[in-house]
Amino acid sequence: MSAAGSPGRPGAEEQTVERLGFAVHPEDKEPPAEVIQLAGQIEKDGGSALAVYREPVGGHWQIFALLPRDKVQPTPYQRDLSKAHAERLLKVIKKIDRFVDPVVAVRADGGYWTPNGNHRRHVLEKLKAAFVPAIVIPETQVAFQILALNTEKAHNLKEKSLEVIRMYRGLIERGEKRDEEAFAFQFEEPYFLTLGLLYEKHPRFAGGAFSPILRRVDRFLKSSLKSSYGTRQERAARVETADARLKEIVDRLKRRGINHPFVKNFVLARCNPLSRARKTVPGFDQALEKLIAALEAFDPARIRQEDVARSAVFAAPPSSS
């Protein structure tokens, strides 16, 4: 049933809904004025608002719409497009000859940002489709919930870290005043912020080797994003110092013929200041000081190839049968 046929609506609003011609669910509920206004804006933008509805979990009002493809862009904060994944997706959509998975979008900067669906948007662009099927969410802050929303392609550590640090700066630019810890849901893990700064500077940074230590000692900060950003840069610099020493050790091991893919993890495991920690874990600065000191004292001459290989076997996850 269209919204125009719903009983008990004030005349002016009924005329607005009737003019737009979208369905409303539940039929006996009145969408908020800002949602109706957004539906009208979609029409003005050259799209089509097909339905306004309350989603079934939190009862939030959303719009199912066809958006003009040229007005839909990824958020400025999310990971870079994966060419391989986009090509696979393009082949699948061509094969089934239909598009069945709407993107999520919010209105921003005179168009629409999708925090969830950039690969699908890219495929529709390649196919020269005129419209992007989308669930349009009125609350623009959803654009900063990229990690939670994006189930299209699993993020790796580098992608997560880069998205989070980009969101961080985006929030600062928007004038966000809340503390860093207020964004724990959006950022997921505090060490993603520290690693994000490192990945931006060193795209091939060994974040996976450092993450077992960082995830235990890094915490969200109880100060505004703007003031916390300086602390994040200091933490990234400390990890960078540890990484420089780690590279020196790895280079010396390679010159001795020890060239194993697990060697960085092996050295960090040997130098890990948290291995004996149980109930109490040192703070970030203390842990990194101990790590750097242990790396400086590390003697590569005492390591054998079989030591690294054995550690790699023990560290490998059990295979599923």
C-alpha cells in the first residue's frame, strides 16, 4: 500500500508523500519529516525513492531507493578498491545478469557516500548502469561505521588500519570534540590507529608481526581526537624505532643464510616484554621501551635456521580436517 493511502495522515504531508509516490511500512506510522525530506531530495537528485520503512532491529527509518550512479561515491575514509575483488564481482554479476545486493548510502557533499558497497558501486560504473540500488540512511554518522558495516570483502589488518586512521582525521576535520574512546565502536581496536599511521608511511610495514604486542598494550585515549592525534604519532614513532632495529636483526640473519618468512615474528616473540605478564600488563610506553631494549640486546649470531622453522611450526594454527 502506498503512503498516500495510509489513514490519518495530515493533508499537507499526505500530499507530499502522494507526490513522491513511495510505499511506507508500517502503514500506520508516520515517517519523520526529515526522512520525507530526504526522500524528496533523492527525487530532486534524479533518483527514485521506492519505499520508506522502519528496519526490523532498532526500528530506525530508512529509505530503499535507486540513486543516480554518478552521484554515489565511496566515503573518503575507507580502504582502497581491490582490483582483483572488483573483477571477480564483475564476472559474477555479468554471469547471473542481475544486481541483487543494494549498497548502504548516506547523503553528503551534494551526493551520496557509501561506506558499504564501493566494489559493487565500481562494478555498476563499469557496466554503465544508470542507477545504484541503495538503502539510504538519514543519519550521516553511519559513514563512520565502515568496519562494522562492510561484510562485502573481509578487511585485512592493513586495510582496517588505513580506514580507521582516515576516519580519525575525517572526524577531526568535521570538528568532532568527543574523546577518542567515544569512538571505540567505529575504530574497533586502538592499535589500528597506531598501525594506520605506520602503514601510511611504510606500505609494506610488518603490522602482523607487531600486532600481538600492540593489541595488548594499546588503549583508546581519554582525550579529544585532536589532542590524541599527537599521542598516536608518538606511539607510531616508537613502533617505527622498534621496527628499524628489527630490520637490522633480520638483515644480519639473512646474511647468515637464515631467510625464513616467519623470521620477524620469531625475533619479536623472543623479545616480547609481555610473555611473562599475567594479571598486569605494562602501559604502551613502558612496553615499547622494553621491546626496543630487548631488540638492541638481541644477538643474531646465536640463532639457527631450525630455531626459526620450529617456532613457525608451533605458531601455525591447527589445520581443519
